[in-house]
Amino acid sequence: MATTVSRRYSVEDRPRVTVAERDESKCDVRMVVSLKGELDSAALNSLVDEFSDAIARDDSDVVVDLADVDFIGAAWIGTLVRSRAVLRTQDRDLTLRSPSRVVNRLLDLCGLSYLIESV
């Protein structure tokens, strides 16, 4: 009996965290953390330290860009809410930017649409 191996996504499509450097010339005092790919519980386990390190880099507010997220699981929603609570204790804020349609729907269902930054 032959075994077939299926790759869920290519290296380029794997979930990842990207931190954009702040542009001081635009007086932006927020750090932007971009998430990409399918953010399921497996991605949470592999990216939670990287995400935590990103928001701990300095004392600015954090914007999480969700434009390139294809799927987000409940574990990630919980992580975002807990991260926001931790940041609030430091007089910092966490907002969400450009959620994909799928993410926007889940945030709405969870009553978290208020976390999306207004444009």
C-alpha cells in the first residue's frame, strides 16, 4: 500500500509573523505586526514566541495587520485578546488592521469588531 504525502502549504505560504519598523518621519508611534497564512493551533504553537517578542520590542502601541490571513482559529483570537489585555496594563493598545473577509466574519461573531482600527 502506497503512502501519499500531502503538503498543506509551501514554504512561502506557511504562517508567519512579520514586524514592520516604525517610520518616525510619519510620526507613527505604533509597531505593525503582520500575520500571514492559516493561523490554526499548530501555527500558534510555532509562532507564539515570535509574536510575543514582536510586541515586546518597545513600548509603542501595536497594530496587527490581518490582511493576508486565510484562516484564523479560536486559539489565535484568544491570543490577540490576551495580548491586548497585557498591553493595556502597560498603557499600550492593540488594534487590528485590514482583516481578511474570513477574519472579519469571525471577529464579528466573537463580538470583537471593536478591535478593528477605523480608517
